[in-house]
Amino acid sequence: MVYIIGSGVSPTLTSLSLNILSILSTADVILIDSLSLPESELRLIVPTNCTILNVGKRGDRPSMKQLEIDQLLLTQAKSSRNDIVVRLKGGDPFLFGRSRTEIETLQNNNISYSVIPNLSSAIAGPHFGGIPLTDPLLGANSFAVFSGTTAAGTCVAGSTLEAPLKPRNWDDVHVDTLVFLMIGRLDKLHLLCQALTSNNQRWNTDTPCGVIQNAGSEANQKVWRSTLSEIVKVIQSDLKNDENTVSPAVFVVGRVASLNLLENNA
């Protein structure tokens, strides 16, 4: 049996449901992502003979191809030594989780599987930064979620699926709040801010925005707030000179980013 599980955004076991904990406690093999629970945390609950394989993808670093991950998952699922195989993904498996090819590989080989959802950083990330995605007092009643990086690894700012070389007109995105994942590299963030403000209509240089790094991690979370014209400068002034990324990060654009509802949270 294969379980495809979302681990949410917390880096600890304490946020997982009893169902997920029960599955992990009997797992023979676990394939983990870079943003799922770390191996050190998993070792607290998995059997001593459980094999943990890191197949995570991180930008600008060598990583397994998706086809290789699909085949590895199939190999582990077919092995007579494994009764319980877990594919553990950060956030939710169906939101930028690349689950489709893995599931189709299992389906094509008549492998039984179950998918267990969880909370995506697209929702929880802004919350941990004190930013509500909607707010009636600000007239913010809708939001949209985007990947900040294309499948080819380039910034999403200048392309659409239908016309990869044609810049997207962000003024045509008729929502009140934008949320971007996979946008931690500062050069990509800068390009995205420029693209959002190029027409200076729906989104302009004074539009509030915020970046939440390591959302949900009590020890490592950082939040920066500013405007689209200043956010990269604000982050750079807070980092060491040689740092050019704040990954993993969530980028929120819109009036709600000016709020901090957790500012005085005890």
C-alpha cells in the first residue's frame, strides 16, 4: 500500500493528525521532500528499520528528475519487503506537489494507494505572518495562488502557459490578493515585482506586500513587509551580503499585506 501524504507546514510531528502518525509508525519506506518533515523528526516515530529516502527538489541544486522519482516510488511499492510505502510531501500533495505522474505510475501498475491532504503554505504561510488573505474591511474578498517559478526554473513573471515568451498582463488577474510560492530567490522576486507594477494600474509601486520565510518554524521564521518597489531592498538590508535567497518563502501582494494580526499574539 502506498500513502501519498501532505505534511503541512510545521517542521514537527506535533501538527500531524493521528491518522498520519499511525501510518508513519508502521512505514517500511518513506520518500521525503525537501520541505516535508526532516529525517531527524521522522526518526522519532518510524520503525527502527524504516528506510528514509530524500528525493526533494530545491532550486539551483542537483536533484532527482520527476521521472526518476516516479520509478523509485514504483520500485519500492512493488518490493515484497515493503507493506507500507509513504510518499511524504510538504504542504498539500495536490498544490504544486507534482503528484499526478506519481499517482498515474501507480495506477498504470495496479498499485493501491491513498492520498491524505494537508494545509498548504499558500494558506498557512500568510497566516503565520499575521496576514489574512481576505478582509472585508479592506474590500479584499478574493485571492489567487501562483508558482513564482516555472517548470523550467525561470521566473513566472514574464510568461504564460499559452505564450511562454509573452509577458503576462497581471492587471488581468482580477483578484484582491496574490500569493506566490517558490519565489525565494531575490533576483526572481525583483523581476516579479517589476512585472506586477509595469502597467501601474491594479498593482503599483506602493502596493503593500510581504514575504514570509520558513513559515511555521518558531526558530527560523522571518517576515518582511514593504511595498512592491521596496520589498527586495528591505530584505537585502536585513541579510548578509552574500545571501541571494530567502527560500522557502511565501510572497503576498495586496492591501491585506499591510496587516499584522499576530503582532501582539502572546
